[in-house]
Amino acid sequence: MNFVHATSKLIEPLTLEDLAREIGVSHGLLRQSRLSTSNPSYRTPPDGWEAAVAALARRRASDLDRLAGQFAGSSPRRSPGKRKSAGAAKGRRKTAAKKAKRKKRSTRR
């Protein structure tokens, strides 16, 4: 699988049209169901919307799990929390410079 295909699969959107097809109603009905209840065009959500959302979510999760499985072990993953900021690197450089100065001073004595 190449980069374009993999990333397209990853960011592939689900639309109201997909949900409408799953429930068996029109796209317009779903659009109106998402309006504020105070809007005169508001319609109540169709019966079975919860099951349809769950089915689409399971299908999407399965697709993403399959995609992830194709790349399992292909490269080491880094946790986003483990990244060092540029500021942290700068702080390490300053600390290293201070240590070098101290060492230089101590060797003069």
C-alpha cells in the first residue's frame, strides 16, 4: 500500500449521506434533524438512528484497525507526549554550556 492510498483511507470522511443510506431515509431529513429544535425546519431524528450510528462506527473502526494492522511493526512509534520541544533542547544546550564553563574554571586552579 502506498502513502497516498493509506492516507486517503485514514482521512476518508463519513457523510450524512452515508448515515442516511444506512438508516434508509433521505439526506435532507437528517440535515433537518441536526438543526436547532427552535428552527421551524427542524424534524425529529428518524427511528433507528442510534443503531445506524453504531454500525457505521464499528465499520469505520474495523477499517482503521485493518489499516493499522498493515503497518504494524513497520516503524517505531513515538508517543506524542515524548517529543522534546525546541525550548527543552535549548535548555539542555545552556546547561551543557554552563557545565563546560565550570569544568574549564576548575581546571585552571
